[in-house]
Amino acid sequence: LKKAKERGFDKDSSLIKKRDVFFKDLIIASFLKQSLDSNIIISKENILTYYKKNKTSFIRNVDEVFIEHYLTSNVSLSKTIKEKLITNENENSKTSAVDYLVESRFIKKDRVSPVFKKIFETNKPIVGPIKTNKGYHLFKIIKKHKKGSYRGLDLVYDEIYQRLYKKEERKASLFYLDSIKNQFEIYINPKYQ
């Protein structure tokens, strides 16, 4: 930024015009969002109805697992944590598996890095330790889902909410803009229609 200013880019009239147009659009979008937000209500019933009507759009197209991913720096620690995970012996212990939990997430079979491949190749509840340059990975398989199964409402709730919200926001925005236009006389040149 400093170098660009030294070369006079901050005084370039075309850049200033683009900035002003962007800022004007940002003000309008913020005004519309604030004006419309309180009027848009998406109920749980709306979400459930949408889910039921569009359930086929929530079918998994690949195998998927929900895992807890643990990472340690040495193999003996990794084996200790694996034992604790297998026996569910994690409380009141010097070495707690939770301290090594990196993430809990869904893994799709078609987007698997080599580290995760073994998760889909076994029926064991704990996979690993698997050595990489980052350390020793352990995976606790929480739930497996086959291709063709439905993603539950709990997993798609936010996605449905956003879809319904955007749809209502578009409708409310058009209605609101029309009501604003009606307050002003606007001449539209027929030549440009």
C-alpha cells in the first residue's frame, strides 16, 4: 500500500471512482440488510417443511464418516491414547485423549487425503496410529454413512435456513425497493428500455 501510494495510485481517478461505486453499493446493501433483517422470520416449521419437500436433494453422493482426529508427537503416546479411546478410560488420567484432539468432522470418501484412506478401508472403531511428517494420527470413527443415505435435518438445518432466508430476503428487497421507488418520480427514457 505504501509503495502504491508513493507511485500515486491513491490519486488515480478511475480507482477513486471504483472505490466510490463500491462504497455506495456497500451503503445500499447495509441499509437494505438492516431494514429487512427484523422482518424476515424463518420458523422451524418452515425448515422442516422444506426438508420434507426437498429430501432427495440431501442424499449423500459418496460414503462419509464422522470422526474425531487425534494427533501426537510420538508413537508410544499415540498407542496409550488409542488404548484409552478403546476402553473409554479417559477421566482422572495424566494423559487425556482430549488434549490431543485436533478436530471432529465429516470426511467424504472422494476427497480423502492418503492419511484418511484407512478410515474407509476398515471396520475398526479406532484407526491408527498413522505416521506422517506432522506426527502420529489416530481416528475415532463416531458414525459411518453410506452413499445414498440421507443427511439428517440436524446436519442440513443451517443450509436450509440460509436458502429460505435468501429467498425471503430477495422477495422483501424487491418489495421494499418498489415502495421506495413509489415515493419518487422517476423518469425512464423509453429509448433505453
